[in-house]
Amino acid sequence: MGHKEEKEAKKEAFRKYLESNGVVDAFTKVLVALYEQNDKPSSALEFIQQRLGGPSVAEYEKLQSEVADLRVKYDELLSTHKETCKELEELKSSHNVAVSSTRDTTDGEDDNDKL
């Protein structure tokens, strides 16, 4: 008997939680709106989702497509960025080598000038 009472207590606590957070009112309003529709929508679930603020199936599919396109673009930009950084590092290295060899040459000339 204790198990059944515990289960009922959990149900009651959950019901109070839904009520206190406005979930019961929101569902009630949406279901009343659906009931009052003269022309019932072909998809009651999509109607409920839209009324609760979610995207329609078509909007969701469009958003998924946009996400996929943006991922491709992001990957392309990331690849380009990595290549550019690599080129920059190579240019820095070659510049440092050139500056270093120029210093060696000019340092040697200064020593010869002193003689």
C-alpha cells in the first residue's frame, strides 16, 4: 500500500509543479484554441507546437538546412583561416631569416670598415 501512496504523492507533486510554472494554463489555452477552430488543422500536433512558440515542420526543415549550409561555410572559412595563418608563419620565418642574414652581412662589413 505504501508504494501506491508514494506514487500518488509524486503525481500530485508533479501536477503542482506544472501548475506553478504555468504549464497547465498554457496547455489549456492551446487546447481550447484548437477546440474552437471551425476548420480543424490537418495536424493537431503542429497546431499545438506553433501555439506554444515552436517552429512549424517547414520552418524547422528550413532552419536545419540553414544550419547545414552554415556548417559548410564555417568549415571552409576555418580551412582558409588555417592556411592563411600557416602562410603568415612561413612569411615571418623567411623574414626573420632574411633579417638575420642581412645583419650578418652588415656586421661583417662594419668589421672590415674598421680595419
